[in-house]
Amino acid sequence: MFLSEKSISNILTSINNYLLEHQANIAPSIQNFHYPNRMMTSLLLLNLGDTSLIKYKNTNFSNSINIFSYGKAQENFVKTVDQISISSWGEITTIRFIGLEGIFDCLIARFNQQSQPVHMQFTCDSSVQHTGITPAVEQLDIKIDQLFGQLSNNISPRLIVAGENRFYLFQYKNSCLSYTRIDD
């Protein structure tokens, strides 16, 4: 893991701004403790300290590329996700997810744990940031919410995402959103 001074400064600024923006959640009222604890907001730091994408630094990407399965090598551009969350009880927690299935696990866990919408913010380590990484992860999160957020007994939506050299099928199983890896 390598973090340049610029990356460290940008990350600390992002975290500081995030915590200041959600300061009210950090110091909850006594009323919040009358209800179960739940995630209120999360900041996802994508590719923190990961330098494996530097080889693409000068590549211009359009919004139409698949950052989860790019090029002949079908490379995933989301290497790590560091999630910082603030709960309704004012708890600040962190968790790290690794790789393609890590980002899927992160988004699904957030979706399955929410009883109300969770505010999500995304940022990418600037030393390897590409214009397509953050918006693509945001779009996947939005797509999951739109497709699975308004379920009825008459429909059973499915979402297929190409990732690396396989596909992933997102669907409800046992009252929870989950995904299945499809190798061919």
C-alpha cells in the first residue's frame, strides 16, 4: 500500500468533511437510544492506497466502459473499499472490503440492513482515480436501490453485472438481496 502526501491530504479532507457534515449523527439525542441502532450514513473510500491501476493513469475512459470488467484482461478497477459509517447511536465504524465481490458485499449489506434510506458518499484515492470509478459504483448502488427497493409479490427482479471474467446475478433469496457468481 502506498499513499502519497497528496492522497493522504485528500483522504483526510474527505473524512473530515464527511464527519463535519454528519456531526449531528455523531452526537445523537437520548431519544435515538429508544430505537434499535441502524446505519445512518456511510463514506466509501475506493482504492485507498492501491497502486495497481497506475498503468491506466493517462488513459481516457468514457462513462460507457465497465469498470468491473475492463479490456482483454477483464480487470476490475475496484480493488478495495474502506467504509466509514455513522450509526443512529453515534457510533463510527470502519470495515474494509477487498476486490469485486467485496464491493458487491458492501452494497448488499448496506441494502439489507436499511429500514430507511442510508446516505452514501463515494470517493476514490486521487493517486489512481479515473473519472469512471466513482460514478460507476454510485450507479450500481442506485440501480440496486431502484430495482430492489420497491418489491411486490408479483415481480422478482434480477440484475446481471459483468465482473472480471464472469457474471454476477443479483436477486432476492430468503428475504435478503444476495448475488450468485455465474462462471459462464
